[in-house]
Amino acid sequence: MRGPGAGGLHSGDDQHKISFSRLVGLRLGAEAAGQLGILGQTLGDSVRVSRMSAEIPVASGLASVTFDRGLYVVTATVTTIAGILAALPSWGFPGLCACMRVCSLLH
């Protein structure tokens, strides 16, 4: 059995039961609720799972939403770290700037 995918890409017979536009609408609704903090994120993701459960099993919807939220957290963390590293030279760390140039040449 294949693992769940982000945003509703499910394994087996569940793969094409929900339209892309419905998935986008559910995602945007959950993100709008997420603006209210951790309670809003919990409520938004719970609503997303429950709205998908009419077409797919709850376990598949829960796995999809969990995977999607985890991927969101990882990419937000990577983006934040990259932004901080990019801003360090302008904050008065000139040695870091030279180190970053050398590292970029190595890759």
C-alpha cells in the first residue's frame, strides 16, 4: 500500500473521488481558520478531514491532512532558516558572507 499524498492524493480507489477545486477550497478554508492561532489550525484541519470523509475513509483523510500539515511546517522552517542566513551579512557578520560565497561555489 502506498503512503498518503499531500492535499488529497490518496492510495487505492480513493485517488480520484475529490475534485482538485474542492481540495483547494478545503485547504484555503483550513488556512483561513488557521489565522486564529493553534485553535484555528486544529479546527480548520478537523473540518477539512470531516468534509473529505463523505467521499473517502476518515483514516485516508486524516493521513492526508497530517502529511500536508507536516510538509507545511518543514517548508516554513527551511524558508525561515534560509531568510535568517541571507540576512546575517546585512546585520554585521561579514565573515559569514565570505563563508556563504565559498559554500555556494562548492555546490
